[in-house]
Amino acid sequence: TTVTRAKEVSALTEKFITLAKEENLHNKRLALAFITKEDVVNKLFKEIAPKYAGRNGGYTRIAKLGPRRGDAAEMAIIELI
């Protein structure tokens, strides 16, 4: 993806993982207001968030790849640490 989009995705990912670390009905409903697929929210709360229970932020990493061939847009890969 492009670097700009990766930064936006990273910010949202950080927010939702932090929200999912404390599993309660209110936080689940907040996540469902943005993420419309219930199975994705369940995976976030049951599998992804517990992996980062001892970590205070910094859940994602952006690795820059260089320019895209067609329009020279700066490309990047975003990954969970």
C-alpha cells in the first residue's frame, strides 16, 4: 500500500488493539460501530489483543519499499509486530 494509507491504517489498528485489550460489552460495541463484520471483531478481542496484553502501544510496523513503477508513489508494507 502507499505510505500515507499505511500510516492511517496503523493509527486505526493501534486504536482498536488498545480498545480490545479490555474486553467488555462497551468496547465491543465501539469496535462494531466501525468494523462491521462481527467475526473480525471477535478475532480482534479473542486472538489479536491478548498477544499484546503486556505491550503499551507500538503494535504495528511500517516498512518502506520505494516508489511504485507506474506513478512513483512511495510504497510500504504494514505489519503487526
